[in-house]
Amino acid sequence: MTAVWSGRRRLARPPQLWPLVKTRPASTVPVPDNLSIVSTSLTVLAVVCVWLVMQLFVLGGLEQHRAQDRLYGEFREQLAAATAPVGGIIEPGTPVALLSAPGLGWSQVVTEGTSSGLLLDGPGHRRDTVLPGQAGVSIVYGKSGTFGRPLQAMLNGAAGQKLTVTTGQGELSYTIGAVRRAGDALPAAPPSGGSRITMVTAEGEGRLGRLAPDEVVYVDATLDAGAFVAPPGRLNAIGPAETAMASDTSVMPALALSLGVLAAATVGVIVARRRFGAIRAWLVGAPVIVALAWLSVDLTTYLLPNLL
Amino acid sequence: MSAIVRPRELASLVLAGLLVVLMVTTDGGSASAVGPASGGEGAFSKTRTITRVLAATPAPEETSPSPTDPTDDDPTAEPTDDPTDDTPQDVVDSRQFTLTVDHTLNLRGRERVKIDWSGAHPSGARAANPYGENGLNQEYPVVIMQCRGIDDPSLPEAQRLKPETCWTSTRQQRSQSTDAVLGVWRHDLKATKADRELKSGLTDLPKECVDTKSDATHTTPFVAANGKVYAACSADTMPPEAAVGAALPPAEVSAYSDADGKGSVNFEVRSSAENESLGCSDKVPCSIVAVPIMGISCYDDNYDCRREGRFEAGSSNFANEGVVPAVSPLYWWSASNWDNRVSVPLTFGLPPDACAVLDKRPPTAFYGSELMNQASLQWAPAYCLNQQRFKFQHNRMGDDPAFVLVENGQAPAAFVSGAREAESTTERIGYAPTAVTGFAVGFTIDEPGNAGERQQLNLNARLIAKLLTQSYTGSSRGQQHPGMEANPMSLNVDPEFNALNPGLDRIQREAAATVLSLSESSDVISSLTSYLNADPEAKQFIKGARDPWGMVVNPSYKGLKLPVSEFPLRDTFVPTSGLECYQQNPAPYFSQLAAPVNSITKIASALLDAWPNVQTKCDRASASDPFKVGRIDRQGVGTRFMLGIVSLGDADRYGLRTASLQTASSVGPSSPFIDGSGRTFVAPTTSSISAAVKLAKDKGSRSAFQMTQDMLRKQPAAYPGTMIVYTTAKIRGLDKEDAAKVSAFIKIATSEGQVPGSGNGKLPGGFLPIVKTGATAKLWASAQRVATLVAAQKEAAAKPEATKGAPKPAPAAPAAAPVDAPQDDAPAAAAGEGAATATDDIVATSAQSSGAAGALFPVLIALALLAGLGGPATRVVHLWRNR
């Protein structure tokens, strides 16, 4: 797309129709094409990188908060109508539980499914385990560094706090344990009627640990008795994209499409700029391009490890 | 080669001919089928004299009193001005009425019993639909109803049956109000004085019933099982089950007797689960009451009371014209009609939830095949009511998922009816043959011309393939489908079907373009589709070859690979239509026609109600509401045509008719034919199922018997829908307690559970008993072997797989499914992972990290800095150079 900047004008502008449009003032020193291509490419690369970082840390947070808002409303409605899912095979992306730690002022709606894309909305419940609140071990994946950092709160001083789990079957209070890292003892299987929620997220080490969350860590919340019955009929197996630190390559076609549209939109804006002038073209084109760029970056993050 | 084949062909022809002859001669028994449901289950037969007595007209010759003693009214109690006392009486009609019922014991809800009678007055004015109020405009029918109570004068009043405890679906059938002169019941010879009044029966009518003072009114209230009395004088004062559009269609029938006074009907009984007001159950005895209408006996010379029918015997009454009230079923309750009744005492089996109510122990759930439905319904009480045994529960589920539950240790045992690939598992699983049954194509089809229900139907594999592949177009909307313009609209207009089943109507219907099938995966569908696949005609048809009449497979199904365990809905064609409704609701038309359901039981009840699941009915609440598309109406009796895939157990329980399937043919696949000659059709009977089972080959305890359709085709007498249901359970690594239960179950099921009968723990109809001798001997032996293996749990371990640890013992609670957790994620975490769940050993959390995750941000930020600075820098360098 950068080539178009210096390319030849394709559409002749009618001389009198748009008197406001002025020709670009000739620069004092003519810049050779090669140099122009290199420097512009580098600038675009920088913009893309900065956008990516922005989206992961800032814009993604906005997006995740919005998704949580929506999911909370949806789940609240389902709880009120007693239609919240309690078992069987649940459509990925459906809210299944509300986890909240009142002592931390933290609360998240957990959705079904743990593939990278689903975790953008908030913590996800691994589909081959029982639902939170049900007897057995339930596994919840969540991001700790990007997209609102939903499980970051579990890594700092959450041990000993109460975790309230609200599902279609009722409300239970779990006790959060310490962060379990590689080498720590695995807890024993919960007793009959007991339940455990294992929250799985990632953490980095050292000063820049927050920027490099590469180790999978676990936080167990336990309930000794009184868990709800788990209805049968859960999945027995999940795809590789739903395991820890996996990426979801099924997004490739959608990503290619969105990048293609983004490229087309950019070209369209450039063509329009020559014809209708920069202000008009960008006024119309910028929202489109920003939206497409946002979408493309969202889709790109599907390719990143899901716990990041 | 050909020299060898020819004698064989000859032999098969002779055999086929013999079979056809056999089928013709034994016709009538095809109302379904296997198992001895008819014998020893309380078959009932009774003969009695039924009469019509009229007070003698001027010159009486014979003055014989009524041979049946009027029970309730004593002639001396009659008022002196009553003419009955001294008027001579004349028995104008006396017949020997014989009623037989094939089984009456341990009935379940909606079970149908076959009632035959002879010696009734020939009927006239036959109604197209004899059920409920639609049957009222007939003459001399036999009214058959279900009543609470037993017809035994020695019983206390509350347990005796009377017209007030007989179920009718409408008010019109029990309470009548008419112009005073037409109140023929008031002239009844046997009526009590009170019944001869202008107002009789329940006289204290509630306010909502409007009753004209001058009219003759008789109200027969309905007394519900809980004692509540429904006045039954208007639609609002009927019991709730009699509401308009009630969940179940009327069962009571005004049945037609032919010119010889013979007739038969399949009568559906209702338990308290279906009809709470009637309330028949294992505790509340009920009866079937048959009232042969002879005409009311009259004590005076009232013209209307003494009339004979105006329709000829054997005539039809399509126009629903009025009939002579004195000989109509309207006044079945009138004393002289009621006195002619024959009542058949019934007993009901335990309700399906008996075990849940009567046994508080936790159940041991067996998952799987729906073919076992009727058997487990009867078996369960024999376990839960015996404290020495465990509480058996059968949870219906597809065969595949049920088997997976067993493999994963989440269920102790599963019912499946075929071998499962045991690859990628370290488990050892035993297959114990538990029942021999199968599937059938059930049908509800009426003969044209109001001649009753069709008893026998022949289907070949190609016809079933045509139905399943949605190759009939259903209607002009379906004919828009590209490539199917020349196809017949429905099965009954297909020349192939008509060649095999002559004499049926040719009215095209959407319901006849499809066979109601399963949407779920099931071994029944695998078995059915392998039957199609093994048949050259069906196979070539699906491959795309035209049938001899030019019909072609629906292009969406062309080349479909069979067998499949779940029949796909592939056609997405949306027809255009000028109708507003279809424009508002565009949908794939052929999927609406097929509309498969998720359980075989639902198919059976749809057939019972003749209510196809075709979803093309347009409906809206009012003219301003949008249209919606829904299930079409129940089919009218007389023009019913519906097919469905049912299990033999259900077919027998509900008295569904089942089609004979083609097993052999000497006719080339592409040559046209005009009748079924050269083809062998086999109905599901004890002998045809035995013939199939005889072919099964034992493949060892860890696999199902081998019984492929290719093997069955070699034996033309074998029913192709035969299926063996196995109890599958681990023979290594199963919890000790569960192992003992499963082993006991297999032993009980193959001994006590194979005794035919309707009682608890017995084998219902539709199943072939597995016994020590005969065709099922090898199944029996295999079951005993597997029972021992399951009990021992000593099978040598399979070679453990590289990726898995040692086999895990089953978790204590099967519900608490996946064992422990996070390490499951870790592809690298292998060692000791399985042990962690089994013991209390301290096992460390394994490390898992992602290089990409760690590197991403540093790389991104570095790249952004580099590129962000590099871009301007190149320009600056350039400017500096050119300075």
C-alpha cells in the first residue's frame, strides 16, 4: 500500500469542480523513490507495532470491560429466568458463571470455552471439565497481562480470600489458595461432594515480568462440601486450540479477509483523497480504517497464546 | 460360475414362492409381530346374549320376558299406570355376542389391545373417523370405552363401574338434551322411574349449563378418580383431559361391525399418567366396556324409540348425516343398551416412575440403546423392588456416547447394538448379548373407501432409500427442486410402491413423502443404512442411477456414503412461493418435510396419533400477526398415511403395524415390474428374527457378534432389521461393586429376563428370548462368559499407550468427571500424572511456558522503537547528505 503513495495519479481530477483542492507543494529537495519507500515502510511498521501494543494493553481493556458488561447483563437475565446453562454441551462464548472476590473488589463473568478468541471477553471455562460450583475439578483460563487482565487480581494477595461463585445452580463460597507455580505440590483430588476451581493464567519473572508472562501458573479455590451435582453429558475431549498457551489458527481465513478489506479500504481512501481532498477523504475513511484495523488486530490476537 | 448360480437362483425362487404363500395364508397376524405377547397375558373371551325388546304391538304371539334380568329396577316398583307391567313384550332381536381381547394384564399407558367380536348387529352409516364424537352418527356400532372400576356386583359401590366412570372425550357423548318428543331414552323398557322423567341423570345442574325447561335432558356426570364430580353438561364442565384439542386424541370408539356382525379394533388404553381423571393404575382397577348397540328396548309404542336404522348394513356415512337416535351410539348409557354390555377387567403395570418412588437407594445407571426401552421398563421393578438386588436404571442415549461413558469409567455399563472400535484405548470391554430385537418401518395407512386400516405393507430398500434421501417432492413447492422435476410427489404415487402394494389410494400428501426418522446418532440408523447399502437397487439409486420409472435421487444426497449412524439433512433448497406465509418464513423445504425427531419413542407416538412431524403448516393468531410455520394437523381417520422408523418393542407395545422388508429379489435392479413377484418380503416375526440370529458369528467376548447385512442377504427368511443389544462393561479396572452389579444384571437378564410375559422382570413382546438352546444358544453362552469376566475383572491389561499413564481406577462419583486438572494441559507433563489422582503422593505441578508469550512484548516494543526512529532517521540522513 505504501507504493501507492508515490504512484501515479490514476484518476484525472476535473479541473474546476473542486477548487478547494490544492496540489501538494513541491518539496525543496526531491526525495528518491527508494528512500521514500524505506522510510515510509518503517513508519508504517512502527505504527502497526504501537497499535498492537496499544490494543493489547489499552484498547483491549476497554473492549474486555464492555464485553464483561454485556455478559454480566446476559447472565443476570439468564439467572433470573433460570435458563443459565448447568450442564450438557454448552455453546462456546455463553456465560456460565460469575466469579467474584468481594474482598478484592474483583468480579468476572466466566464464559464457556478457552480458545484464544473466547478469552478476549474474559475468563473462559475449559469445556471438558465440570462447571464451576459442581462436584469435581473445574478449570478456568484467563489472561493476566492483556485485555483487561482479568486474572491478574488472583496473583497478588488473593490467597485466603473468599471467592463467590454464582451459577444457574446457586451460589457457593470457595476459599482461594496460594499461587501454584511449577514445582509446587499438586493438591489432592477433592473429596466426594467437594469441588475445586483451578484458575489458570500466566506470569512472568523479573523486573519486566509483566511484559513477558511466559510461565503458566495456577490458583486453586476449594470448597470442601456441598458442591452441586454435575449432570453428565460433558465433552470428553477438546481441541488443541483450547489448551493452555495454545493459539487458535482457525482464525486465519477471517484474518486474511479482514486484512484484505483493510488494504482495500486504505487504497480507497488514498484514491478518494486525490479526488475529493484530504479532509473529506479522511473524515469518511478514518472511522472505517480504524474499525478495520481494530478488527484485524483483534483477530491477530487469536494467534497469540491464549493465557497471555 | 453361472452353472453354480443357476440352481441357487432356482432354489431361492422356490423358497421365495413358499414364503409368499406362507405370508398370504398367515395374513392378519402382522399387526406386529415378535414375541408371544398374545399368549398367556390375560387373553379374554366372553359370550353373552344381547337383545332388543319391544313392547308387543296389538297382537302379541310370544310373550317372553327379557332374558337379561334388569339389575337396577324392580318392575313392582314401577308406578301402576306404567304400561310395562301388563303389556306383553316381544324380543325382536337376540344375538350371541362374543368379545375377545388379546391381552389384558399389566398394561402400560397408551398400550393397544386387540379387540375382536362377532355376533353384533351389522352396522350402518359408517363414519370415516369412529373415534370420540365423530363416531356418533352411526347406526348399530359397538361402543368401546375405558371405565374405572370392575363390573362385579359383590364389590363395594366405589369400585364398581357405571356409566359415570366411563371416559368420553366430549360432553355430546354422555349428556344429551333434545326436544321432549325425541327423548327416546324415556321410553326405555329397563329405565328406572327417575330416568323416565323429563330431566334425568344429574338434575342439579351448575349455572353455566343452559337447559331449556321443555326439553328432555339426561346428564351423565363424570366421576373422577379423586371423587370430584364433573357435571358434564357443557364443554366447560368436563374433566380437564377432555378439553378441546387435548394432548391425546380420543380413544373411545364407536366401532363398526361388518355384515356378519364381526369386527375388530385396536383399542388404546390410558393409564393415570395420560388421564388422571380416569385414573387407571396398578392400584385402581379399570375395565374396557363394550356396548353393542342393538337399539333401545321400548316399553310403549313410541315411534322414535321403536325405529330401526335407516341406513343399510355396511353403508358409509361420509356426509355425516343424521341417524336414528334409538340405534345410534348416542344413548349407550341408556339402561337397555348398558345392560347388553360386556366388560373386560384390566390390570395396569407399575408406572414408569415406580422405582424412583418406591426405592430410595441410589440407582445404578446403564446408558444406551433405546431399543431396550420396553424391556427395561418391565425389568426395572424386578430389581428395585428386591432389596437383594441393586436399583437398575436405564438412561436412554445414543449408542456411541453411551459406549464412551463406559470407556471413561463414567458409567458401569452401556447398551449398544454393534461392535465399537476399541482402538486408542487401554480398556478391555466385554460384550454380553442381552436382548434380540430390532427396528421396523412402522406405518399407519388407511385403505381407500373407508375399508379400515392397512394390515400389511411391503417395502424394498430402494423405497426406503427414496424416502430417506428426500427424493419425493412432497408438493408443487418441492417440485421446484432442480433435478427432481420428474419425481413422484409422494410414496403412494410412486409406481414402484404401487406395484408392491396394490390397492392404496393415490392422493399425494406431504406426509407420504417422508419416513419419520431419528435426528440422533444411533445403531438403528447404522443398521438401516447398511441394509440400504447392501441392496443393489438402493445402492445404485443413491449413486445416481434412475429407477425403472425415471425417478432420480435428490441431487443433495447423490453419492452419499453409507452406512452412517446419523442420517444427515443435506438438502438446503428453499422454494419460492406466492403465498405470504412462505415468503415470510423461507426455510429448506425438504428438511421441513423430514423433520426427524430425537427419540424412537416419539416416532412411535406420532404413528399412534397419525400425526406426522411435517413442519409446513401455516398459522397465525390473527390477521395482523405474522405467519409462523408449524407441525401439520393429525391425519383424519380414513385417509391416514404415515411411516416411521420404530423399534420392535414399541411396535408391539403400541400395536403398531410394521412393514415387511425385502430380503431377496430375482428381478434386475433396473428392470421395471408390476407386482412383487420374484421378491421376498419378510415381516418381523419370531421365526424371521431367529433366522437372522442363527447367522450371527461369535467374535469373542470382547466384540459384538458379526451379523452384517451381507450375511443376512444370503438367508432370504432372515429379517434384515434384526439387532442384538449387548450390555457392554469393562472387564478390567471396573469398581468392584459395580462389577458385581453388572455381572448380576447380565445373569438375571439372560435367565429370568428372557421369560416372555407382561409382568415385572419379564420380557415384553417385540423381543426374541435368548435361551440355552436353539438359535440363541451361542448368544446365551457368550452372555454367561462375559458375566463371569465382568465379575472377575481379571482380564490382562492391554498394552499401555505411550501418552497415557496406567489405567486410572474409576473415580468414586461418576459425576465428578475429569480427574485432576491443570497438568492435563501440559503436553510435556507425563510422568506420574495418572498416579496423582489415585494416591495422596505429593506430585509437583509441572512447568509449562510459552516462548512466544514471553518474547512478544519485548520484540514488539523493540520493533516499534526501531522502526519509529528508523523512518525519520533515513530522511534525516538523506537531507544531511544533500545539504
